[in-house]
Amino acid sequence: MSALLLGPDGPRVGVAEGSERPGEATIALRLGGVCATDLELCKGYMGFTGVLGHEFVGEVVDHPESAWIGRRVVGDINASCGECPTCLAGRPTHCPSRTVLGILGRDGAFQHHFQLPAGNLHVVPAGVSDEAAVFVEPLAAALEILDQVHVRPTDRVVVLGLGRLGQLCARVLALTGAQVSGVGRGGRGVDRLPHGISGVSLEQADALAGADLVVDCTGHKDGLALATRLLRPRGTLVLKTTVHDTGAVPVTPWVIDELRIVGSRCGPFAPALRLLASGLVDPTPLIDGERSLSDGVAALEEAARTGVIKVVLRP
């Protein structure tokens, strides 16, 4: 059965050769989403080889508890040991021996069947479509910002990069009542922002200087410098970008302006599912294309094209 594999020569469709993990749940892929991280992995980020894919909605076909079989699920992508000091201190996503679905030491979801620890799974509510549920992982990542930073309704917030993750971050941050603006290179993605969120092109970004909070979702080495420039003194910079080429990092203004720098990665799935179930966030208009798993390489190429936000894969 087809799998979208990343090897030393780049991505290809082939047959996965990963070994089974006893005691874990087995999931049949229903829909997968191509992420900017997948594209960076193809450029050499993390040195990953194996099956790509960490955004998914699937159906449980095997589980230590039989009541789970047949349920539609999404899943936390970090598989931690649960026993080390880091895990016991409540930081399992930073477990030093963790594997990460389709990113670190674990084959991903872009195959007909894959595995995750049973405790990583979350049931998708009946009213949430597969097309919405496939966004749970990046929507959770957007919600992580609110776990890390207190965003006030009086704050001015700028989201840099209006691609896959930036669009979701803008939507989540707007729920706080803050004044949210998005910046898209060449104006890309501005027309995809919902009512109430303003958008400008990269060339107009300096007009947004003095922001209380800037979130870098550019996926570009120059994003960090622009984010630094737009912040007020003692403002907060949230880094969501994972990019293989980091370029020069402008750290001196961080000291002079006493900026708060927050790295932000994975987030909570339960509130992401609640947002989708309530309709407070509808990400489905962000889907630009759908391809079969056997056409996975073309899906990666399509996802990398200018102006494309989300491409999904069906087995």
C-alpha cells in the first residue's frame, strides 16, 4: 500500500518498511494535511527519513481497548516515554527520548495504516467533518500561544505569514478581542482572512510597528528580523517558524528593547476540537487542493506553490 516517503534523494511514493510497535493503536488514514514543516523536512530540516505526515484524521482499527475500534480520531504527535524526569514534571512534549509522528524517529501518517500510543488519541465529535478535523494539530499549535502568553483585548497583535499556520493563529488570536493584523508576502493570504482581521502586504508591514505581540509564521529566514522590528519595547515575540535556513538572527535589539522571546510548538487538542465543533473557527475554506496518497509527491509540489495554503491527501 502507498506511503509518502522521504529519503536521501527526496520524497517518493513507495512501501513503508517500518516495524510494528506492540501495544500501540493502529489507525487507518482518512485524510492527511500537508504542512510547511513537511516541506522543510524535504529541504533537510531535522535530518528526517521515513514516512512523512503529522496532520491527520483517521479511524482506529486496532487498540488495546476494543471500545476505541471504529472511532474517528486525531492524535498528539509527540510520543513520550512517560517515565523520565521531564515527563513526570509535566513536560512530555519535551521528553528527551520522545519520537514525533513523521518528524523525529517515527514514521508518519501519510500511509494507509500507522501507529500512535493509545493515550495520544482524541475522538473527533460527530459534527466535525474530516476536512475540518485534519486541521486539529495546527489549530492546537495556534492555541498554544494563548497557553504561553496572556493576550489582552487591548493588545495590538501582528501575525507574520498568512500561510497554513498563520491563518489559524490569526483566527485564534482574534477570539481574544485583540486588534489582529496579518502580513502576507506580496499580499498573499490577505484575502483569505475572515471578517474582523485586517491584512497588509509585506511592503506595508512597517505601518504596524509598535505591536504588543508579533507571531512569526513566515517559514522564512527574514521573518525574525521583521518581527523584531515591528515590536514595541518589552513586547513579546512568538516564534512559530521552523525553517532549515535560519539566516542571521538579530539578537541585539532583543536585549536593548528587553523583548520577551517565546518559542511555541505543539498545543492542546481538546480545545481545538471544541472550537471546530462550535463553529468558532472554520478552517475548511483554506483547503486549496486534494490528491490521492499515490500522488503524494505532486501534493508536496502543489503545497509549495505561491498562494496555496492547504493541500490534503486521501488514501
